[in-house]
Amino acid sequence: MRPGKQNTAPSGEGNVRHLVYLLKNSIPNLAEGQEQMTWLIDFNGWTMTTNISMKTIRQIFYVLQNHYPKRLTVCILFNPPRFLQPIWKVVKYLVDPKTFEKVRFVYTKSIDSGEYMRSIIDIKNLPSEFEGKATLNYDHEEFLRLMAEDDVKTAKFWGFDDKPSYQVVDGHLEVVVAPVPAHLAPPAS
């Protein structure tokens, strides 16, 4: 996740829905026998204008704690603004203690940050901006294609094998509405 690239409406509902979507699609992609995930939140580029509201943060923690309580191994906050650490100490009273213990603040200039990152994430999967070997180039069209594939995989995983309820048209997702079955349609006049 990259809050510095935040571009959703101020209500934050899109953030929560997107997070749930990504989590649901991530679960079937876990390695055999793996139940937990490491979440890396990169604050590089974050500003007050790309800020996520406290209400949205509470909603995100509510969803994570109540619907995905055992999925989190560790949550790495990479280069968060320094003022977030004291706020986090206050937030701890609103967050499940087990979840609170899984959150780590990691800074580029800290000597042991790179070592810590490499200790929990395989260096070949860790992007280079976090002192790893992977190079990531975001391609929106490729992202859409992969998400469409994941939607099918996720539907099968959760037992919803029907066709996806959307299609990609000119690089945009378009909802597909099933036609009303003939026996339910009103008679033509």
C-alpha cells in the first residue's frame, strides 16, 4: 500500500473496499500451507493532502481485527511521518493488543531497517526501494488483467464459480448485468 499515491474520495469508503478486495484476492494466492501475510505500507510521497482520515483508519482496523484477525504476521510502516509514532501510542488503546504488537515503524536512515526488512521478506521479492532485489514497474493495464484473473481464482476459491460480474472495456471495468430470464420478464405489449 502506498498512501502517498492516495487518490480516493475523502470519505475513505473506497480505501476500505479496495483493501478488502485485495485481501480477498490475496488469500487464494498464498503459498500452500501459508495462512498469514506481511503488509508493507510505504509512506514515501505522503503529504497532508494525501492524508487518510482517522475515521478511515478506524474502519480499516475494524475490518482487519474483526474479519481477518489471524492473517497479519507483521505490518511494516515504511518511512511514516515522525509524528505518527506518538499518535500510534494513543491509538493502541483503540486497537486489539495483538494487532498493536504486529505494527513496526521502519525508516530508511535507520541502520537496522534494511536488515529487518530482509529478515522477514525474501530479498528477491523485496523491491529495490526497500533494499531488495525486485524491480516493480506499475502498469495499470497489466494490473487490471491480473486482478481479473484473480477475481476468477477468488470466485472459485470461495465457491462462486459463475462468470465475473464485470468485463474490461477500453481499459475500464464495466459491470455486466445478467438479462432477466424470459419467464420473469413482463409480457410484451
